[in-house]
Amino acid sequence: MLTPITTYRLTRIAYPRARVIGDSQVRSTMHWVGTLELIDADGRVGLGFFGALFAPLPPLAEIERAFSVESWPALNGQLAAILTQRVSRPRGGNIRSGMFGQAIDQALWDLHAKQLGLPLARLLGATRDRVPAYASGLEFHLPTDVACAFFAEAHQRGFRAFKFKIGHRDLAWDLARLHAFAEVVGSDATLMVDANEAWSPKEAVRRVQAYREAGLNITWVEDPCLRDDYSGLVEVRRGLPFANIVCGEYLDLHGKRLLLEHRATDVLHVHGAISDTMRAGWLAAEYGVPVALGNTPLELGVNLAAALPEVLFLEYSFQDYNQLVEQPIQFEQGYALVPDRPGHGLVLSEAARSEYARPLGEEQIGY
């Protein structure tokens, strides 16, 4: 039975990462995670996630104040099934990036699927129960030996596709790291690189050709130059016919459409809100462009990857947050397994809430 949303719960979580993560532009040493639980009249809970990479979330009291004013009035008493289907056209001051948008979207879809007694993947039209995944180290700031150990462990766990962070100012640094990683993962591995917009189009072509000339068979080049330099990305595609150019992670739905219109990417990289990700996947299908699912909170994106056509891979970064939920998404021999339980499959662990909840900023409680 469909019953309206009647209340909510917000939790502010903080704890140190097990390893520093980052790329050629950024680094992060802490998990700052917020969870939103939307609760219906029958007590069913839809879970969504929000957070920050580089600075603590505001104190919980401020998060609750902002949510009660900015978001709750449009949710209170509404049916999740209606809100997941609603198309809005914000204008003027209503066009803004808020803290809760993605979390609300995830919680609504989770609750909608639970009310129907369906796994989210099935509700979205999934036709498969597992999705190929690649191991992503986010290892730019790790010593080479530590990063090699990470990729060796991923290889031992059955992964056969690996994405490496590159984009150092020194080409020799990139080459040395890539050779070390390639040796660890074996000759049968799919090698992928991510520059995180480190280069100009001309430099991107020069760099990746240098990798190839050094004996590295790179088949996936992600975000080689600025996200909205569509002409430049076309130049990179033409200059690197042996590799897939993968873009779209940093673009909103409008930007993704422009990317596809310019034929500026071989693979569309999507993640984020469930509704927008599904729309982006449908749009990519119209252009005959395959899709890759980037990092999503606790890999809940596996539900979308199973439902969208022509998804090549789901990204898995081995971030230490599985302990936050009762049953994390499982991986087996390089595949992400689609959960067969109502909703997106993730339920916040009460033990984790008790251990990791930090209502105030870490600087205020000495954490």
C-alpha cells in the first residue's frame, strides 16, 4: 500500500578514511557523510546520502534547520511514487545547488520501491543481476608501493579492469607509476586512466600517445581536459583512436546532452541522483553511446547499472564505508551483484549510527 511521507531523520557522520584518496587536483582524508531517512505512515524508510569531500558538514542542528525550511514542506504528506515521477522546471531563485537534492531523490526511490515490495533495480527495468565492475584506486597521493599493494589485492579478488589516477606534471612520474601498476595487475588486465581535467587537448593526446609508445595498452581515458571543452574533447577523440574517451562525470544533464550532441565522448560517465542518471542513460541510448556508472554512495548505483542499456562498467573504489549499512553491495569475481531485496538494498546500521554519528563538527568535540 502506498502511504504518505510523515516524518524524517537526519544523521551526521564523520570518521577518518582508511587511506587518503584523491587525484591530480584534490585529496581527502575524512569521511563526512550525511544520511536522510524519509519515513512513511507505515514506518517504511527510504534512505539517501549527502556529504562533502573537503570540509566538514555543518553541525546537525544547522542541517536540520536547513532541511526543515528548504526541503521538508515539499515532502510532508506526499507520496514517494508521485514525487519520483514529477518533472519540475525551476526558474530564477529556485535554480540552485542544495545540500539535500541527491539524498532526497535516493530516499524517494528507495521508499517507492519498498512500498511496492520491489528491488529498485527491478522497478527501474533491470534485465540482469550482476554488472561488470572495475577497481578504482583514487591513489594519486599514495606511495607507489602502497598503491601497488592495493591493486594487487583487487586483482586477487577477481577484478580484471583497473583505473589509475594520472596527470602529474612530470610525464616520467606517470609512466613509472603506470608500469608498476601494469606489472601488478597482469597482462590480461584492462588498463584505464583518469586525468581529472589535468591537461589541454593537445597535451592529452601527447601524454596518452607517450603511454602507448612506452608499451602501455591504455584503452580508457577519462576526463582528459576541461569538462565543457567540447571541441577540445572531439580533438582528443580524433587523436587517440585506440582508446575510449570517457566524460560526463562533472556535467549536469544539460551538459551531458551537449557532450553527446558534439560527439565529444565515446562513453558517457554518469552518477549522482537516480532520476537524472536514468535520464542521462536514456539520452545516451538515443545517441548509441554506452554508459559507465561512476562512484555512488555505497555502490547503490548498481541498481541503475543493471537497468540502463549498454552499461560497460560500475566503478568500485573500495572506500571503507560498508560498515555504515546492514548489508553492503557484494562483489564477486569482478562483478557487482544486484541486491534482491526491496528498495536500493541499503539500510543504515543502528550500530554504525551509534558509533560514527557526530552531531557537532570534529573540531568542537576533539574527534
